[in-house]
Amino acid sequence: MSKIEVDEIVNQTGDNDSGIDLSTNDIVAVKTANTEKMRVDASGNVLIGKTALNNTDTGHRFNVGGDASFVKDGGACLKLNRTSSHGGVIEILKDNTAVGQLDSSSGNFLIRTAGNYSGLRFDANGYTAFKNGSDVDDQVDLGYGGGKFRDIYAGNASIQTSDQNEKQDIASFTTKELNVAKKLSTLFKTFRWKNAVSEKGDSARTHSGIIAQEVQSAFSSEGLDATKYALFTIDIWWEEYENFIDDDGKEKTRRIVYRTEEESTSSATKRTRLGVRYPELFSFIFSSIEARLTALESK
């Protein structure tokens, strides 16, 4: 059978300004009202409302490699609507395994991870932590020992649960603990952070606080283990760095962190960071001050 060679395919009733335009080599274009609305180029990319493979002209681009681009002058570029009250809107997969999704939860936006991982719901006047598919109480952290936030700006101080109904083993401080508290009260110093000095030089500001290693030594001097007290923390993780090429073709370096030794690689380096919880540290120190004031009053 011989080939039928045409430059355009149009409606047989005579509507010659709409149809499929084949006049350009290796491009199949769709026209309506004598204006191109969509094309498939030689590589198989699909362009809607545009003719160039870029992210500047308005229109839509579906690349044969699997990615897509949506460009609009004003307003949202992509709208996804779920008509039921709650549930998944976008599911995200890695190697064909679901790792999370963007949800609508009770009319609010929710970032949900797959399995027993944390998520976040954006409520009217706050944020609600999620884990394993539902909102949770006292189970999700903000950052970790090797991935700190820098500053937290807030109008009010943080609120910590202090309900007697949720506590047990309530006891007064022992003599050894009071001795530690006295020592801790003398350990406060001024210092500057090394990373701030590297970044700002002489402009790096002076801080005041306590040294975690000295806190640990104060407990040890009284035969106590600082790790048994919540005011003292030890965080351990494993990390390594690798070079990669970003989407713009530039070579960059990224940090890879492993939270456990089991998931780390042989080339990863173990990191340890000591810390203190200042509210608990201050309440611990205040116990010795109160004891000394009581002793003075009794004289």
C-alpha cells in the first residue's frame, strides 16, 4: 500500500483552520482556529500552549524523560482537587514504593509520610504532628542532635507538661544530687561558637552557658551518672559526604546522615554531640539554692 502524503489533516466539511499540521519536519502540531495549541516534537516531548522547550514561556511541557513543566503568568500553575473530605491528593514514590503523600485532612493541608514516619498538618492556628497515619502526642521531635535548627523566634515561652497525673517516682533531691547542683551553679562561662567565628570573625558574639562535659564531670565526682538525668543529653549519628550533579548540571557536595550504625556505611564517620536541657538544668541548680536559703533562715 502506498503512503498518503499530506501537510495537514482537516475536517472534511471544510473547516480548514483546525486540524493536524504535518508541514514541519518531525513535528506533529494540533491547530484550532488557525492557531497552534499543541505539538509533539521529534524527541517525543509534548508541548501545550507553547512551542519551545523552556521554563519561561507560558504553557505546559511533558518531557519524554518523565518530567513536566507548567508555566503561568499569575495564579497557581497546577491545581489538584479532591472532592471527598479527606485523603491523598499526591502520592510520592521512590523505586515504585510509596514514601509519602500530600493529603487533605479535615479540610486542612497535610504532609504525610509512609509507614511509621512523621508528618505535619497545617491547622488554622497551629501545626499538628503526625506519625503512622494519624496525629500523635509527644512522639515527634523538631530536628535532632546532628541536625539542629539555629534560632527559634516566639512570642511566648515553650510550655512543658508538668501534670502530676503523668509523673511517677516523685522524690526530693538527695544529698549527692544537691552537691552536684552546688557544683553546677559555679560552672557557667562565656564563650563563642566556633562556626560563628568562622563565619563572622571578630563580629561573632559572646554567649553564656555551661559546658556539657563539665556537667558530666560534676555528676561523676559524686558517683552519679549524668546520662540518667534528662538535663544531660548525648546524641550520636553517622555521616559522610558525596559529590553529585544537580539538575542544572553543576557538581555539588551533599551530606548524608545515618541515625543508626546498622544503616550507616563503612565509610561513614561516627559523630557525638553532648548537650543540656537548660530548663531542667536550672531547676536542678535551684534545688541547691533553695536548700541553702532554708539553712540560712533556720540559723
